[in-house]
Amino acid sequence: MSLFKQLAILAVIAALAAAAWYTDGFGLLGESPRSAQSAVSQQPQSPPPVIVAPIRLESDAAVVEAVGTGAAVQGVTIYPETAGEVAEVLFSAGERVERDTPLLRLDDEDELLAVDLSKVRLQEARQQLRRYEQAAPSGAVSASELDTARTEVEAVKIELSRAELALRKRTVRAPFSGILGIPDVDAGDRVTESTAIATLDDRSFLLVNFEVPESFAYGIDLGQEVAATTWARPGESFTGTIDSTAARIDPATRTLRVRARIPNPQDSLRGGMSFVIRVPIGGERLHSVPSVSVQWQREGAYVWRITPESTAERVPIEVRKRSESWVLIEGDVAEGDRIVVEGVQRMRPGVAVEVREADTLPVASQGQVDGG
């Protein structure tokens, strides 16, 4: 190739490079890149849209549900006070008896004889005392002999009382009114003080022990109404009251032992039945927000509140109670404040926003807490 052609090609390449540099540096319309960027940045930006919901006032009331076992208000296993042979069983299973009703009689021949002997000795001692008292004024009986006669009368009285007590112990009686269980002995059996005769239950009320979590112990009051159901009688509900509570929280389970009293006028409930006890726990009214609006940072929880000027501000809060959809909070908030529920990712303190109201929100409901 000739030198002339080589110079011509180099000239064309140089011209193309100059044109490219001119277009890139100033643009087709003669504007520089900095001028173009400045123009874009000066264009107004629309505020980000957010969906808000108002803060509500809700109660932190709950229903504590626990399982417990029922027991008769009074229930005992009856034992004889002394050993002997059963002479007669005076009751049958399921019988309702009153207090002091005879239930069982042991052989009492020896005790009857001891009572009769004591009565005879007492009669003799009294006659002797009367003779001494008649002879004392004449000096035939000394004062010491008269005192001895009087002491003998008192001693025989005590002997008679002991004989009568031993006789009473040969008859077993009901310690209170109630319903008897199946007899565990028959006539002719030999029994001792450790031989069980039967059970006796006062089922006019049933006592049900159950446990309440420590966090709800504050809501348990004596006389408070409770609802009870039992699997033994499906479809029925019974109303009772709180009868007593333990003096302290169990440090192992962190629960409070509670006892409910359930009336049983129809005698349809039995000791040993399992019950589900439901206790309503009243609470204070707190501010409620949707759970999606609560955000977290190192210092704790917070929400984004929209000011009347439609700007965002971050408000620290303390979470008191939460459910799947709602959270009860405390903080520098008020009922009706608008809280961001969607669009929290774009929030910054003081940023202007486009407010849109939430169409539907979940409904807050009363909580249920399982006890022990």
C-alpha cells in the first residue's frame, strides 16, 4: 500500500474518534452529562404510599383454662376406735346418713358388764358416804374417814365414765352427714383400729384443685365465679366460685394453686371426676395495634406514627400482650393515632408519605390461656 493511502486511512480514523468524543462529552443537543443529571435530580418525587390503621383501646382480659380433679367437700375413710368382732353392719352402700348415725356395732358384752359393775360400785360408795355423813356429828367417824368416802365416790364415778366410753366405742358412728361407700367388713369379721370399714363423702359441694400461671395470679379473687365442665357429663356446664388459693407461687412450676367450690344439689357429680375449669381474668384497657405494625430494634419495639402533617415519626413502645393479629402496647400513643401497617420499609423519621386507610383489619378477640 502506498504512503498516500495509509495517511488517508489514519485521517479518517482520527475524524471518527473526534466525533465520538464530542457526542459523548456534550450530547446530541450540546448538554453536558452533569447538566443532564442535575435536571433529573431537580424533578419533584412523589411521597411513598403507606397504609395506616388507627390505634384502638382494648382490654387485656383473658380466660384461664385448667384441668383439675374434684373431691367431696368432706370425705373420710371410717375406722373403728377399738379392736373386736363385728356384731352387726348397720348400713348399705350408697346410703345417705346423718351425723352420729350408727354404722357398725362390735361385740360389747364385756363393756356392758363393766358398766353394770361400775354402777353397782358407785351405789355402794354413795351409801357408805351417807352413813359416814350421818355418823360424823356424833364423832363416830373421823374427818379423814369422811374425806376418804367422798374420794371413793368420785373415783367410782370416773370408773363408770371410762366403762361407758369403752361401750360407746363399740359402736361406730358417722362423723358427719354424707353418703356411704361399699362396706369393707361383714358381721363376724375381726377388726382392729387400722381396719377400714367404709368411705363417707359429703358431696353437697365438690372442691376442684387446679393451677393458674403466675402471670395471671393477680386476677384470682376469693368468691370469683368460674365455669366447670366434665367429660363424664358432656353438654352440661356447672357454675362455681373460687374457694381458696395457695399462699405462694410454686417456684418449680411458676403456678398458683387454686381451689374452686362447685355446688352439687342434684348429687350428679362424684369425687375423683376430672374437670375443665375456666376462669375469666379481667384486665386494664390498653392501646391495641395490628401485629404487623410493630417493629424491633436494639433498644426495643416501636411503631411508625403518621403526624397530622402526613410525616412519619418513630414511637418507642412496650409490648404487654400479643395474639396472632393484634398487640396490646404501652407508650406515648393515644387512641385514634394512625399507625403504619404497610410500607414500613420506606419509613424514615420526618419523611412525607401518602396516607391510605386500611380496608379491613383483623378483629381482636379475648385471649385464652391454658393453666396447669
